[in-house]
Amino acid sequence: MSALNPVIVLLAYLALPVILVVLYDVFVLAPQRPKNKEGEPVEGPRYVRIAHTLLPFVLVGAVLRIGVGEVFGWAKEIAGPLSWLAMPVGLWCAIDSWIFAPKRQATQGPGAKDPALLRVLYAILPVLVIAVIVRLISAETLDFSLVLLMLSAVTGAVWGIDHFVFRKKREAMLKKTPDAVVPEPGTVDYARSFFPVAAIVLLVRAFIFEPFRIPSDSMMPTLLDGDFIVVNKYAYGLRLPVLNEKFIETGSPQRGDVVVFRYPPNPSVNYIKRLVGLPGDRIEIQNDHLVVNGETIAFEENPVRFTDGCYIGMRLSTEKLGEHTHQVLSCRSPWGVPPAYTLGISLDPAKFPACDRKKLAERNAEYICDEGRAQNAPDSGDHVFQVVPAGHYLMIGDNRDNSEDGRVWGFVPEKNLVGKATRIWLNFDPGREGMAALNWRRMGDRIE
């Protein structure tokens, strides 16, 4: 990271002049340049071409210089109001490119100019689309399958209506004025490009694999906040998108699987935990050990306590559950792992590494395992469950003392299952500084 710092700083300082040159070209120079046969402005002068080439690089440099977390936070704040403009602006641009723009081009030729207001709308439309994407990414209760289904339906409809209605009208217009140039509307070009992509992604997400982001620490150390994982959608049967109704049986959940499921109190939210209880099982948790049908699942405890700056003094153990051997974080204490600020503790940076997550570090919220005052009191995570009912499963987090799981909201119905977590394909946490936001070492790791 230190070797790249000079490059990042240089790119960040170049960001403002490059953006200004690009905006000046888009709104002032490009409309005045002659157009080619396709109706697009010819290339601008060399400094304009260089600015357009540098634009993505200086934007990345500026983001890294400011901080990924800060920029993403600003983007979420701005995306809210901007996303509401996307629909009316997009509809206006679609109507213009479908109906009015071909008439202007047929009557005025390739050099036809769009009205000033429309040029502004066409220019800001990509920004509004990005705002919608940011809002979708940051939404916690979004059904992406429904979004993809709607996107496939809309783009398919636009493409089909143009092919059977408006394309014929454009061809008829060209017959009347053979010298006219009437290019395909940009709306149709986008729809034709997006429709197969959206449809394929919808099918892949529904029946094969779906990406999922880990939003919390409840599955540490197996999964970390910021992990992006691949979820096998056909492991437990094929389900219809949006409706989530199973129509083909392909397999059943096994003890120890890491499972993504719809949160029982609010099915619009996806959760991920480890499956510890099958239908008919009697499950207990005693001192963070699982007791399955009277048999205690043994721990192989690491003699060195786990401390990463965000969690301090935790027990790190290895557990074999079913066919899965994985690690577990725990703390045998009647009060679990309270944040430092609740104990009135100010951590000494000389003794403990600083937590690299801004949300925790800024409010002194590192989680501390304090077992010294336990005095043989029951562990905070101890729990005795009823027999797991038919058609239901019990899910528990690997971070036994900092996980909201079946101990809080009970069993998961079979209909709520989404899929089996298989691999980590990326770790990205915008709360970490600069390039540290990306953790490449976890790429491709298998989830046990």
C-alpha cells in the first residue's frame, strides 16, 4: 500500500481538473463538433481524449485517498433522493429517443441537436442509474430476484415493442426521406444489451449460484464481516424465483452445513448461520458446547487466545459437526462479550492492536472476553431447546457469544431455506482504510 501512495495522491489531485475537462467537453464542446454517420460527435482534441481516458483512474484514486467507507457513506446519502428521479428522467429519455429524436434526425439530418434540457437529462441519466444501483446494494430488505425479474420484463418489453412497432415506423420514415439518418434509439440499444444479461443472471441466481454478503460478525471466524460468498441454490432443491416455491427435489440439509435462509421474523431479510439441529433432534448449548441428542460435541481448544483488535481474549476452538470441521469463537462468561465502552474500559493501544473497523474503533466498542469475574455462573449462551419440529431446522452462529440466532428467534422452516454457502470470492469492508478495504487472501477459500 505504501508503494502505491504517491500514485494514489497524484491521481486524487488530478481528479478535479480531469472531471472539469470531461464535463466541459460533454456539455460545451461535443454538441458543437460535427457528427459521424451514426449521429455521434467525432473525436475531440487530444487533451479531451486524455481526460476521458484518465477519468476512471482519477476517480479510483480520489476514492482511495478519501476512504472507501467515507465515499460509500456519502454515496448512500446522495443516492436516496437521486434514485427517485431515475424513473421520470428515464421515462422521459425513453419517450424522446423512441418517438421525437427519430423525427428530429429525419428532418434535420445527422447534425440534429437535442434541446438543451434533453442534453442535460441524457447526461445525468447514467448518474441516476448509478444512484439506483447504490441504493439497491445498500438496501437490507431488497429482493434481488424480484428486481432482476422486473428488469428482464421491462427490457424485454422495450426490445419487443420496438422490434414490432417503432422499428417499422423508422423504416417507413427512411423510405420517405432516403438521405435521412435515423439511428436505433439509445433506449432500445440499452434494452437489447441488458435483457439477455438480466435474464441469464436471474436464471443463474435462481437455480445455480447466488452471491451473498456477510453483514455481521455472527459467523466469525468462519466468515468475516465483508466476505462475499457463493451460495449453492440447487443443494436443497430448485425453487421458483420470487415465489420461493420448491418444484424439484435435489437434496436435503445436513448437520454442519453453513446455510443462507430467510430470517423467520422478517422473510425479506437473508441470514446465514450453521445448521446444528435436524428435525427430531434435541439440542442444548452448555458452556458454548453443542449437545446433540445427549452427546456433547467436543472442542479442541487453541491454548492461545484470539485477539484481532476488534475481539480481545476470545477462546478459539475447533469443532467437528457432521462432515464439517470448523472453528468457533467463544467466551465462558455470564455476560457474554460486552463492548469495551459498556465496561468503562479505554483500551491501551500499546497493549492491544487497534480495531480496523471504524464503526467499532470510533466508539471504543471492541468486544472483550472477561472471564475473571464469572465465579462459576452459567454461560450467557447456555440454552435448552425444544425438540426440533418436523420441517424445521436449528441455526446457530460460530461466534457463540455474539450471534443472534435460534436462541433468540427459534427454528427455521424448510420453506425459508435459500441455499448452502460454499466459497468466499471476495472480502471487502469499506470501514477499513485505503487498499486494506480489500482482503485478497480470503479469495477462493472453501467454507467448512
